[in-house]
Amino acid sequence: MSQAEGGRKSGRRSLILQTLPWLITIACFGFLYSRLAGPAAREGLSVFAYLTRAFASVDWPNWLALMVPYSLLFFLVDSLIVWRVINWFNTRVSYGEILPIRGSSYILSIVNEQVGKGAMGLYLNRRYGVPGWEVGSSMLFIMFCEFYYLLMWATIGYGISSDQLPEEFSAIPWIAGAAVAVFVVFTAFFSGALLKAGKLRDRPLFRAFRQARPWYYLVVILLRSPALIAAVFIYKSAAGLFGLETTLLQMLGFLPMIFFGAAMPLPMRSVAITLWAEVVFPEQKGEAAAFGVVQHNFFIFFNAAIGLIFLRRANRELFGEISEEPQLDPQ
């Protein structure tokens, strides 16, 4: 294969990877539109008018009174997780110094959460001299723990209220069982208890997993849990403002799975929004669609607004003169 042909194939693959997320997103919203068309037509309304009516019925001041404090709480808890993990695996840094790092990364997270985490890696590399692979390993550790945190709470919610949840959620116990088995093998491998020799384990990207003690995973899950517990109360109350009635136990079952989808890259966010109308509140598709769109987009953009508060400081510390000496051994 000539270099030119290889370049063309690489360019096509890159174009596909760039356009696929947007195509999935368009397909999800197109599907949601088609599902709303029927209920809207039965009431003699267009889909736009149907959704507008749902938005017009919401008590927005009370909704903001719920969502703004919750978003701030999430930011503080999220920053706490980053602070704890960075201090375990990379360098000693104060919680106050983490706030502008995490806050400003929310701006990039509008496009992709992983891009936001990459920005944190650049910041820590530039300011503290932490090698990029080591920061990447810490971010991967956070993502790994986040999966188990959401799955743990989804399993608890399912166990409490399985008879009140849609049939689609019956897969949760099976997923949880498989995830526990994977966790046991995974941690045994990276601790050296399983297959002691292995090049994969020694790669810089897995440095955090090699150093992690078993209780590190539990600490991250416990530190993050207050945000989800608060979210169950907040989302239950916010849903009521959209005319969507549910119980706290039902919301405990719904929310972790939807949060899991929303934490994924752009296409999965649109899938998560669709779930509100198709699975959680299928009898009130208009209100559920409005609720899903508003909840997820407000959360993303309000977090980005928090980032704007810290952006000047972050830029100054990232591109200004660096006075601190790197500290690479927090142990």
C-alpha cells in the first residue's frame, strides 16, 4: 500500500469517527421526535407546540432553587475525588488548587467528558511536572471507580424497588454480578496476585491500578455517593415540577443508570435523554422529554459556567510562570 493510499484510508477512518457520534445523536433525537409525534397529534398539536406546553407549565424559579445548589454540590464533590486521587498517585496538591483545574475542565466536557479529563492532565503536567501518562492513569482510575459507583447504586435501587421499575432494568443484577467478577480478576491482576509477569500491567497508563490498595476503590465510591443521594431527592422534586410523579425509591433505581449513560461521550448523552421518555415515563412522553433535555443540558452548561469563574486563574497558572517544584512522591 502506498503512503498516499494509507493517508486516504486514515483520513476516511478519522472522518467516520468524527461524524459517527453526531449521526447517533441525530438518530436518537429523530427517534424521540417520532415517538412524540403521535401524542402531540392526538391533542391536535405539533411536536414543537406539545413540548412548548410542557416547558410553559414548569415553575422555573423553584426548579432553579433545586438545581443550582445541587450543581454546586456536585462540583465540590467531583473536585474532592480528583484531589484525593491525585494526592494518592501523582503529587501533593491542596483542595483549593484542584477547584480551578476541575472547574475549567467542565468547559471542554461540554463536548466530551474525557476531553475535560485530558485538560486536567495537561494542567498537572505543566504546573507540577507530573508525567502525562501518570495523570492519564489517575483519570482512568476515576472513570473505573465511577462505573462501579453508579452500578452499585443502581443495584441498590433495583433491589429495593424492582417491582416498580420497568422491565428493561431487570438486567441490572446480571450486569452487577458480571462486574464484580471482572473487578476481582482485574484487581488481582494489577496487584500481582494473578499472572505475576505481564507487560500490560507494567505500562505507565496502569500505574494507578498497580499502586491502588483495595480500599482506595471503596473510598472513591463513598466520597462520591453524597452527590448521588442528593441527586435522587433533587431529581424527584424537579420531576414533580414537570408533572412527573415518582417515588424516591423509583428514582434511586432510574437515576444511576441514566447518569451512567449521560457520563459517556456525546451519543450516549442523547440516549440517556431518550430513556426518560421511552422507559421511565412512557405515559407522559412530552413532559419526560422536556425534563430529560433540560436536566442534562442545564447540568452540563451550568458546570461550564462554574468553569468560566476559574478560567482566568487556570490560564494564568497553566501558561504563566511556574514556581513550584514538582513533587512526584505523595507516599
